[in-house]
Amino acid sequence: MGKTLVVVESPAKAKTIGRYLGPQYKVTASVGHIRDLPASSIGVDVKNDFKPRYITMRGKEKVIKEIKQLKEDSDQVLLATDPDREGEAIAWHLAQTLKMDENSNCRISFNEITKNSVQESLENPHPIDMDLVNAQQARRILDRLVGYELSPLLWKKIRKGLSAGRVQSVTTKIIVDREREIKAFKPEEYWLLTAYLKKQKTDPAFRVRYHGDKISGKIKKIKLNNEDRVNELILDLKDAKYIVDKITKKVSKRASKPPYTTSTLQQEASRKLGFSSSRTMRIAQQLYEGVNLSSSGQTSLITYLRTDSVRISPEAITSARNYIKNTFGTEYLPEKARYFKNKKDAQNAHECIRPTHFDLSPIKIKEQLSNEQFRLYQLIWSKFIASQMAAAVYDTVAADINANDHIFKARGENLKFPGWLKQYGIEVEDQKEDSDELDKEQLPDLAKNDELLFERLEPEQKFTTPPPRYTEASLIRVLEELGIGRPSTYAPTVYTILARKYVEKDGRSLYPTELGFLVTELLEENFTRIVETDFTANMEEQLDDVEEGKKNWIELLKQFYPDFHQSVLEAEKTIEKVEIPEVPINEKCPECNEGDLIIKEGRYGKFIACNRYPDCKYTRPIEIVVEDGKCPKCGSGILEKTTKKRRSSKFYVCDKKIDPNCDFISWDIPLDKKCDICGSYKVKKKYRGRFYEKCSNPDCESNQRKKTDSKTKSGSDISKKSKKIDIKESSQETKE
């Protein structure tokens, strides 16, 4: 047999695949795309069926030369790029560059990089899927047309450096619309009335919540809207007897959720690990392409990471069931394997994101992974194993308590059998506004007609709250629900709107900047379809149709472009330049002594500048006063500053440093508080979007104790409202 050249995207993937192939194979990497549309021109001939003009990407000449040389020394070339649109497009560009016949059996593909999967793909080579390629081309050209025509318009009408895009613009609008909802929200008053009751004097009190009134034998739910209504109710409850009116006991089962898709992995990694979507994809890419293990060399640990499918191969189900039986026992194994139904538009050829080697548990290889690799791998491992385990079983009890025909309700829950929770732990979902902490109250053994001992009533005034700002997790969930974007686009979209300063982060919350509002308003007024969720979702469906061979990609572009191009021409004539307001700070320019200092908006955010620009080019960053900060050296205030290289990196200085009378500088906010143990000043640090306080002295016993605690802590933090369960192979994950 002659020599075969196998081309993949990355060196890490090449190294992993190389382990499974014999000496007759040579594996090399293209290092991503090798051709693209030019950056200096539109690169699309709109008058000639949107024919694209591809050029070799900068820096790829050497890579192409090396691959061509290896091709000359080989009898066969196989293209083993990723199994999606982008991967198929890379394979096609390679075939074009290497002058290969795209209709020949030159393409191999696999969803996991394992020996069996790679060997099977080698036995079943196939032609390049031009429907997949054309779907990628259509998306790329569509995005180029929108971006190349809209972005210069934004430069003229607002300022340079801005961009608009088919997906990024509608995503920004979603965040802007949520901010509008928040600003327009008017809180409404409501009250909760909680009764504290006991079954016997020596028992701890349990809580029941007022629900409504019993009228003609039927319970009518009543909302308490004001204090007068609450006071009337309390008066009517004076000397009332609290009788158990109804008790419902049952056993309920709670099955685990499906294994991860790209979207659900990004959402849960954000919630549980504090990872951004981009960070999640970067780490998942490493786990997919392979990490170096002492026992087996370069090894891929998970299946392909860009997928919207929850399909599981029969082999993976068998391996998972064997693992569950051997690790947890037969009682944790459901009678039948669990399969999950895909959404109607999911790519069924793909699998879910799951482990590929069931003998390589996270704990077993923890020391050979980076901390972030371990945490994400553990999340994927636990989710998949849990998806094949038996349901958790709960004893539940619901009680209606009657007091003068005023009905109070409570619901108790006790974990009877952990099932899949033994592996995964209690899921921490996003809290819903109407969720009730009394839903899992610990209730005594109650029976109908029991008379309970009254302890007290506790009224509580509340106000409805506006919808929360999106986090990356909730934004990605909404994008998926609306059909905007696909698994490969969620992370880049979020990254782009943050990089363009249309959106910023406050902790984990995303909020639109003034610039984001301005751009969105301009697009809403002049390019309605571009920022319509329905239009964008419909375009995604049409791209899916191209991928499935149901629609011609050129026809798709012909249907879109003429009207869009005409709207751009009209907007150039009718839209007036938008002036971003310059806010004065009531301070003279220290450099020219003539101009006034103002706050301006630049590519990297707001800054202070002289209003005589360009005659005077004085600028300085905005100094933010930290309200609770205090300099430990001189007692003055603290200013927040950003580094020049990474504007997201913040540090803190004494406000006298500008004199300069004090040279204090720190990465953490110094507080006017002393450590109880060593007397050093405390600092406020930020971790995963939340602030916490600690001693500034690294050698302090309090810091050493925390380090020891974090190393020795084992088991999963199941829930403060549920009993602890011993967790195997997932000791660190739920803690995060």
C-alpha cells in the first residue's frame, strides 16, 4: 500500500489522529482556513451570481507549500476536517488549492477522535458534500454583503470602527429591548402572609403561605395588593384555628436532562463554572482535539463540540451503562437505555457532547489536565453519565391549612433515592421570579383534620421586579429558542458585540451601551428586517435548506440582496449624522488652558478629552472613585484604573498618587476593615462576577485555612435544602 496524506485543521488533532494510524500515513494540519474573501474589498461579484473571489490568507503560503510538497510524496490525500459546514468548506478549499477532484472519495469525517471511529472513517471515504460547502459559502457571502454595506454607513453616520452584522445586530437589539423593558417597568406592590405553625409544642415551627379563600367549597386564589387588605386578613385570623383541610402525599420521580449540546454546555459552563462562551469553546476544542496523557499519549476526551443534537451512539450507551453498573450498582441503572428526542431542525448525523473514553474518568486524569480542562471535562462527564442513570425519587407532601376559610398552603419534599443525582448533584437552575422557597419546606407528619398550634403571622411587603438583564447563558438560550445563529456562531456573536462596545458586562449581566442604543435605533429605523428576529431565524432555516440540498444558495442571495442594497442607498441619502453627546466635566484643559474637558466615546470606551481637538490632543482616562475603598498607607480614597494592554484588566491606586504623595497600587480594592486574625487590612476581590472580602496578607492563617479547606473538601454540595449525597467521580464540580 502506498503513502496516504491525511489533512486536518489543527496540529493537536493531527497528533491525536496520528496515534491511530500506521507508518503508511502522514498526518498534517492546515491550521484552520487557508482561503477567505479579501479584507480590502467586498470580494463578491454581485452581478455574476454572487461569485466569490477567494484569496490565500495571510501567513498561509508556507502551510500550503508544505502540504503541496507532502501531496507530491503521497499516493492518496484524505481530508479529515471537522464534520460541519466550516469543516466541509475547509476541505473544499484544500481540494481546490491542491487541485483535487472534489467528487472523488477524498473526504473522511468522524464525530469523535477514537481508534474505532478513525478506522471506520478510513474504510468509508466519500466525496466532499457540496451542499454543506454551499451553505457555508452562502452564510459567508451573506454576512459579507451585510457587513460590507452597512458598516461604512455606520462610520459615516456615527463614527469609525463600528460594524453591523446579520446576527450580531439582532443579538444587540435583543439586549437593547430587554433594557427598554427594564427602564419602562413599573413595580407593583404585593404582600405575602406567612403563618408559623407547630404540630406539638416541642416541635420546630414550619411555615405555610396564604393562598386564597375557600368559597362554597372551592378555593379561590387571592392576591394581596396592599397593606390594608393584609391588615383586614390578619384581623380576621385573630383567634382562628388552623386545621389541616387537605393532605396529599405521593412519590414523584425526576429524570435527568439530556446530555449537552453546544448551547446547553455554554449555558451551564457559564452558570456553574463562570466561563464565558468563548472560553468554554476554547477549552472544549482542546478536549476534543486531544490532550497528552501519560498512559495513552495524545488522547481526545470528548466528541465534536459544535452540535445541536442529543443523539447518542449505541456503543456510548453500552459503555455508560457498564460504567454505572460497576460504579454505582444495578439499582442506579434504568431498565431500558435512555434516548432523547432531537429538535426538528437538529443535525441528526451529529451526536451530543459526551466523553469518548469511559475508562478515563475526570478524577483519574485530573493531574494531567489544566484546572479549566478538568472542570469542563468533569461537567461533560457528569452530565452524560447522569443522563443514563435512574430517576431520582422524592417523597412529596402538599398541605392545605384552613383558618376561618382562609387557605394556607405548603409543600414538602424529601429525597428518597438519589438516582442520577448521585453522579450529578442537585441542579442549580436560574431562579424564576415566582419561585417560592416554601416549596421545599420540611413538614411534620400531618393528617386531615389535625389542629395545629399557631405561633405567629409574618406579613412581608414585596414589589414586582423588572425582567433581569441577560447573562451569556440566558442570551444563548434565547438565541437558540428564537432560531438565531447555530452552534458554531453563539460564542463569536457574544464576543463581537462585547468587543465592539455595543454591550458591556456588569458582573455576569449584559447591558447595552449608549453606542449600542444608537446603532440599534439607526438600524431599526432604516433596516427593519436586519434586526427582526423572525427574519434572521427564517434566513437560518433557508441556510439549513441549502445544507440539505432543498434550496439553491445563489437563489437565496438573489432573494435577499436587491432590496437590501436599495435600502442602503436610500439610507445614505436620508440618514443624518448622529452626534454622540459630549458631556462636559466643568474642568479646563490643563494642556492648552483654552478648551473645556469633555467625556468622549472611543473605540475602547469612554475617556476625557479636550473639546478643541484636533487643535489640542489632550486626553486622559476616566478615573472612577471606588466608594468603599480606602488607602491603607495614607487613608485617602481609591481610584479604579485600567491597564493599557488589556482594558478589561483593572487595578487600584491611591487618589494622591497623582500628586504624587502616595505610591499605593493594588490589583484588589483595599477596604477600611481589619483582619480579625492578623490585623492587616482587608481587600475586596472579584470572582466569577461576585465580590468577596479577604485578608490582604497572603501568609495570614485565614488565607491558609481557605486553601486547606479547598484541597480537602470532598463530596458534592447537593443543596442547603436537601440532605447530602455521596458523590462519586464529581467531587469538585457542583461546588463550583
